[in-house]
Amino acid sequence: MGAALPEPADDRAGDDAADDGTATDPVPVAEPEPAPADAPLPEPLPKYGMDPPGNVSFESAREVAVGDGNGVLQAVLSDEQVDYFSFEGEAGAFYLLESSRGAFTPDNVMTLYGPDQQALAENDYGARWVGEATDTRLLVRLREDGTHFVVLEDRVTPALYFEAPDAPVLFYRFTIDRIDADSSGVTFAGDAAPSSIEFVEDDSSGFRYTTLVGTPAEATTDLFDFQGADALALIGHANEGGVTGNGSTGEGGVLELFDADDRLVARIDRAQGQLDIHPPVSEQAYRFSVQATEPSGDNDFYAIDLVLLPDNPTELDEALNDATEGAQEIVMSDGFRRRGLLLSVLQPGDVDHYRFEAHEGELLLASCEARSAGSGVLGLSAELFDPEGETLAVARETDSEALLMDEITAPADGSHVLRLESTGLHSEVFGDWVRCVVLAEPGR
């Protein structure tokens, strides 16, 4: 899901992505080989004074009560620890599995297993915006009755963390809920008329969210209506299917957003590897469309996360920033890793320039999205210039991947310029928006 998100949205790619504002972490962390599922845990760690957990296998899995809001609290005491849980499930029912995220939580990967202990689904992220207290999340539909298993393991935190004398103990909370049409934060597709989306407001952030859920019986189109508001972005992510996703056997379908004048604002095709749709919205009625492909397999369903967030700072003067001299300033945040965001309008033949301040030796990153996140802008390209006007990097977007310029060293203090242009506009998609994120951090 590679794309620049509006402030303060999260990608769904872990801690690094939460800082860089992109839907796909541009600098993935190499993950070590996971420990064998039956590997014994180490002896109790003296510095913690705690016994290692006992749920270390399918046979010793810790039972979790479905619908218990408290779930279970699990300590992680070793980089080799693998935690097993079990719950009773019903065929055809939907379940939401979540592990929490906090100041001292592991970076978990969650895997769901069926009664035969064969893997059904897997995920390693879950937060829908920066600050959401979710580490990993799976929305699944079970194929059979019986005891199902969930395995959680941290494949990233190194052994050195657990060996450090003052390192805090890592904990996470794991919960399981059965969901249906009455569940908060979920909107099920209706049988005929468009379903009305009632976004739920998050208590901590004030952001509004829902997950669209449908079970295509044939090649149909599910419709969902909602009311937009000014200066917001609709951040949508289609949960990936398959064993390495949410377990759905159907991975196709076209997602579209229409405004009150029935203009196509954004469009993505899941069959083409497009999973994210990020259009700006305003104070008007919208219709979200999910065009299902032919049913595929015995567990065809979709789950699409939608969040309404404050949008990026917008382009101020379309004519002025056509030239380098009129480049619009990108305001960078303070801190160790400085971050700036923008929302541009890019019609065919238009060229936009944006500038930001960087310091000699800083590592720079710039990422932009348009077509990869549903915009009608085609052939988006970007060029980054140093204060002397010399080219530092060039990149181009593909239909499914945002453009990325990464690990660029600023040669001197001063204004660096980001130049955007495209090859045209989609014949059907009205949206002409481009999102970008720029990062600057001290060199390593």
C-alpha cells in the first residue's frame, strides 16, 4: 500500500511507517527467521523475576474468551518467544482479532490457524492512523466450527533488547470479538439499497472510521453512502486476501468514489495490486462503490478500512508555483525526524514546484502518490533539486506503487525543491490530486 498519507494518518506498516507518513514503509526492516513453533522458551530471566509464559505450543495454547473486552495480557520476555492462543469459532461468522500497541509493546506478527492447525491468515500491522493503539489486526470469516488458534510473535525486536539491564518488560493485550451488522465500527453491505455509513469517532484522536464488509454471491456492486466534510481525506485500505492476508479466497474487485454530481473522484482495481484509495473529500454527499468480481473459492469476502482524517496542506497558487522561483513552501515539523506534507492539483501540462529547508548531511526522503491511490493523474514523476539547482534524484510512480526517492544526502544547507509533473489525466477519473510526504533526519 505505497502512498503518502495526509497528516496525521498512519500507513499500516509498523513503527517506521508511522513516522514517515507513507502507506508503505519506504525502508522495510529486515526480519530474522522466526523461531520454530515448538521451540522451548529460555529459563526465567533474572532481571525480570518472571517465569516464562507457558502457552508455547498448540497443545498449551491459552484460551481467549470471544467478546471479553479485557482479552488477555501477555508478557514478552525473550526474542525467541512465540505465544499461542485458542478460541471457539463458528463457520461463516466474522471475527476481529487485535493485539494492542503502546509505549512498550512488541512488534507482533499474527497468524490464524484452523482446527487442523493449518495457517489460514496472517498480518503484521493494524493501526489505521498514527497513534491508534493497535499493533496487528485481522478481520476474518471462518470456514468451519471448532477450536481455532492464533500465534503471535515478535520477529523484529533483537535479543540485545532483552539483555539490556534497564529495558522495560514488553506487554500486549490480545482480544477477539465476533462481529455482525450491529457491531460498532463496521458497515455491512446491504441486500439492495445503498448502505449508509455511520463513521465511529475514536475516543482518543477524534478521527472517524469504519470497515466495509461484504460477501459477494455473484458479480455485483455494493454501494455505501456517507457525508463528507471540508478539508478531509478519505483514507481507504482494502485488506489483502489469501493465507498471507485475511484468508479471503477472493482478491479482486474495483473500488470507486463518486461525488454528489456523480463524478468519479477516485478509482482503484484490486486485481491490479492497488489496495489503497486516498481521495480528498469536501462538504457533500459521496457514494463508495465496491464492484465485486466473480465469486472465488469457498470463502470470498472483502474488508475495506475507511478513515476520515484532516487532509494535507493544499496547493495555494496554481499559477505561481509553475516556476522554481514561485515554489510553495513545505512546512517541516520540528524534532529528530522532520516531516512535511502537501496536496497538489496537477492538470495535464501543469508543473508544480515545492521547496523545503534541509541541512547539510541530512538524509532526505520524498514520496508521492496519485494513480496508485486512485487519482486520475497519470505518469506522475518527481525531481528533487539541491540549493544550487542540481538534480539529486528522479522517480516515477507506477499504477500500484508510489514514487519514492530515498536515502538522499543533502549536500548543503538551504532550500531544496521538489518538482512534480505528469503525462495526463485518466479519461474517466475526475480527481486530479497528488499527495506527497518529505522527510529529513540527521545522517547516520
